[in-house]
Amino acid sequence: MSVRTQFASSAAVILALPARLIEPFMSGVQKLVGIKRMPWVFLAPNLTAVVLFALLPVFINIFYSVSGSDRLYPWDRPLVGGANYQTLFDCGNYFDPSTCSRDLFWRALGNTMVFVPIQVVCMIVVALLTALCLNRDIRGRGFFRGIFFFPVMLSPVVVALTWQWILQRNGALNGLISYVGLTPVNWLVFPNTAFFWSVFITVWAHMGFYTIILLAGLQAIPRDVYEAARMDSATPTRVFFKITLPLLKPVLLVVFILAVIRSVQTFDELYVLTGGGPGSATMLMVQYIYEVGFASQPRNFGLAAAASLLLGLALLIFTGIQMRISRGGNND
Amino acid sequence: MTDTGLVRSGASVTDFVLRRRGRKKRDWTDWLTYLYLLIGMVIMFTPVLWVVVSSFKTPANLTEFPPTLLPYAAETIMVDGYDNPLPLFDVVTQSGETVRLAQLRRVGIQAQMVDPANPTERITVPVANATPVRQVYLAFENYTNLLEGSGGQIWRHVFNSLFITVVATIITLVMNSMAAFALSKYRFRGSNVALVSILATLMIPATVVLVPTYMIVAQLGLVGNLWGVILPTVATPTGVFLLRQYMLTIPDELIEAARMDHASEWRIFWRIILPLSSPALAVVAIFSILSRWNDFLLPLVVLTRRESYTLQLALASFQTEYGIRYEILLAMTTLTALPLAFAFIFLQRYITSGIASTGIK
């Protein structure tokens, strides 16, 4: 029995029982509303969930950001206008977080601004290199693809604990280093090394995802283009820059947007790995939102909502600009 | 090309690397490719392997630096007149020969030992002259301690994680396929509005609406309840999108024929469309299972009571619970990672095709 049939049959067993009850109910509904309105009946559950947990929260978020106090329910919260935003932007000097009333916000913002470009560039370079290697005529392609993709399956917590175990004072990495004859380093205690490992680990964990997308893009490039290039005896580098890269551009763009959106929202791995430390060296925007809205007392939902709105706005603007640029690029 | 995900054990590594591409000569780019892939394999795979190996070490073995490659444990021996097994040491005596003794206790830099063959006579040995006798030993007790320790608390977390994963996935599949069916097989006013509003949620990251989501969950009275984690995650726009794309390829004649036979719309959906969409359903299911099992931020905010923690939360907060008992933590990490690793081996092709298709379209 293949995996697929097993999967299908077990799903069938789980879903069969309620299905027996739903069918007469739904045909009753159909008699009631008529066939014209049936699509809305099919859409109802999903739309309810979408409105309740995606669209409505956006508007509630706006309200939170212009209201104050530590009360959770909107009707208990007094309107304070732009006070939350004023608090966030209340700075003596915007380039020196310590002069701000909410210095953590600015530190998190600064970290995110440094983290995202570095991480996205590393991610795309590594994923593209890997995809190019996997796209060649090699033995064991499936095996290697599996190896590179494997960490994507691991949960962020497992990833963080795994690397914590390797990077700790008496860990495997320091063991290797002292074996070679160098002095061990407290990797997660110094801001710079902790930051480096944050980038490294998030790239390690997610590159497989982008590799798969890029590999699919590479395999969609028609072979005869390469054949023609070989006839003209073009060098591999030339083939890459003149054929592969231009034809891969749309896929690269998708990967780029996805990578940025996910990179900006990095939270889980770093929260478990360093807790945002040492100090606040690896604290990114989402962790700030979490800290200010949920982890610290009194809970400041207004600030958290204001910060998350700014984050959402930044992502929206970024995506819009990207789409505009790509559309312009396609018209050339 | 078949991906078994396994290297045939018959072929040696050199043979594997030295094979030629077709009938062409190997060039430098091939060497570079294999070098890159092998280095990549080491970087990607060893960390996980290291955690698995470490999870079989005894606490004493874990604190050693530099760490041992394999899990070792001190060899012990039962000596007449002593209740507990005593650790064995190889001791270099003053005359320069090596004898094997059992240690009774250590006092500063001196250790009291006995010869197992002659347990009445005590020998005092400087610690510097004694090295413990060790053998490779897999500490399965780490796993038994984890599964039986603190009243089987771990099973509670496993159940929570499983419950969330299974229930959320089933609801996701049913809800998304219903919506996809409506959006692919009916022409009605407002279908575009519905489609756009569902796809617009792609632009709303969950982290951005964390505060109001929490508020709504609290308003529904679901804080600290597993349903509070399930409900906000079930309406996945990517799932609707994938299923809709697939259902568009199913011919409408099937539906027309069923309507001729007076089948209700639900029956058409449940008996005809759903079974035909099983490949797309499988992809959506895999993604849902993966992300629900690995979810962290929403459970962290919503699940406030320890007994409602998922495996991920328990794992992340484990360190503060017992101080840090690394041997248990490593066993738990391994156990949390394993189910997905196994699932992955079987479902690799679905996952990769799913990612490739959603990423490109």
C-alpha cells in the first residue's frame, strides 16, 4: 500500500463520520437558500475566519495604536490620539538609541535594519549556489536536495536549541577550535559573534526552502538555450550571467520578496537562542512587539500595536515598490 | 530520476565521486560542485546528528571538554563488601606498571581505591596517576527519564501538540476546500471580492496583528485553551489558492452530469470534487501539519498555563524548569524533531513540489 493511498484512506476514515451528518444538513440548507446562494454557504466558514482573524484585527490594531492604558478590551481603552507614536518617536537624536524614551524600540529597529539586508543577501547567494549545484548533472541529486532541505522541517525551537548546544562554552564548536589549537570563544556572549550566528543559523534553517523554489525555476529554463550556448562554446560564467540569471529573474524576485518578508519577522529562533541578548544585540522588531505587549508588566498594548502597524506598513511599502519595479522591468 | 533519499550502500564514496558525467570528460566545475555539496552536507547535517549523539550521553559525559565523539560511560564493577558499583580506573603505580583498581572515594587530589580481587586492602592513589576506564555506552535512560519523569508531563505536551496539529489540519482542509470550490466552480456576483479579500490576508503577517488576535481569542474565552491556537490559524490563504488552482483544472461536465442526477451541491463537492483534488489536498495537509507542529509565537502568547503548553513551548521553557538538565533537554529535542524527520523522508516529493508551485505562481 503506497503512502498516498494510506494517507487518503486514513483521512477518509477521520472525515467520513461527520460527513454522514453534514450531507443531509447541507442539502437542507440548499433547499432553504436555493442553488444561487450556495457558493456563499461554501465560503461562509472561511470568510468568517478570514474576517475575524485577519481583516478585522487590522482595524482593531489601528484603534489599539491610538488608545492607551493596559486594558485589553477596546471598550475599556481611552483614546489618546498619536501619543503612542509620539512615545516611540520621542528621541533626542535618532541615530543614538540611548537618547530615546523607548530606546529598545530603536535598538530593535536598528538591529532589524542591519539583520534583514545581510541575512537576505546571504540567504539568496547560498540558496542560488546550492540550486545551481543541484541543477547540474550530478549523482544522488535527490539525496543532496533532501540534505539541504531537511532543516526547513525542524521547528525553530529545535533549531535554536541544536545550535545553542553546539555554540555553548563547552560545546562542539569550541571543542573543534581547541583541538586545532585556538582559544575557545563564548559565541553567544559577545554582541558581534551572537549577531553573526543569528544570521548564520536563520540562513541555515531556511535556505532549503528558497533552494527548492530556485531549483524549480532553473529546471523550467528550456534546455535548448543551453545547447545553443554550448555550440557557441560560451564559458560557464558567461552562460550564467547571460542566460541563467536573466531567465531566472522573475523567480529570484519572488524569492527576494518572500525572503525579506520572512526575515523582517524573524522571532522564534532568536528568542530561544539568545532571548534577544546579549543586552539587546539580537533583538528584532517582532520580539520588541512581544516584549512590550505580552512579556513585560504592565502590558502596553498600545505601543505594541503602534510598532506592529509600522512594521506592517514598512512591509507593504516594500512589496509595493518591488512590484512596481518588476512591472517596469518587464516592459523593457 | 528516483529520489530514494538514500545512498546505495554498495557504492563506496570514491566510486560515487569519481563516476563520470555521461561520456564527457570531468571538468573542474564538476569537482567544485561535488566539493560544495559535500561541505554543505557536513554543515547541514552534522549539527542535528550531534544533538542525537549527545542525547545518548550520560550527564558526566556531557560536561566534558572537549566533548567526546561517541557517548562514553565509566566502567563500573561490583566489589565484595560494597553496596554500589564502583568506577574502575587504570592507575600507574610508582614502579611504572599499570593496574586496574576500583575507586571508593576521592578526597582532594588523593583517591582511595581497592583492588577488585582483594577488596580488604585500601590503596591511596594521587588522582593525576589514575585515568577512568570507559566504554561506549548509549544512555537510553535519558529517554526513559524524559518519558516517565515528572509524572509523565511530557505526554501532556505531546497530546497538546498532536491535538492542535490534527484538528487544525482537518478544519483547514475542509474550510479551504469549501472556499476553493465556491471560488472555482461557481460564477456569482461578489466572487472576485471574496477571492481578493482572502488573498489580501497574504499581505497581513500574523505577527503584525498579534495584539488584536490575542484580544479576539480572549474575547472568545479561549486564552489557555488549545482552541485558541487552532482557530486563528485555520483560514490559510495559500491553501485556498492552491486548491482553487487545482480545482479549476477539473472539468465542469462532471458537475453538470451530477446536477442532472439531482445530486445536492454538497454531495457534488464531497463525492466528486474533493476526491479528485486529493493531490492538492495532500500538499495543503503537509504544509498545515508542518506549520502547526512548529508554531511558536501564537502558542507562546495564547497558552498561558503550563498544562496547555505544546511540545515546542515545553522545550523552549524547559531550561528554567529543572535548572538545565541537558541530557533530558537533548532527548526531548531529538524526540520533537524526529516525527517530522520521518514524515519528511516519506513526503519529500509532495513538499518540494508544493513549495515550488506556490513560490512561482
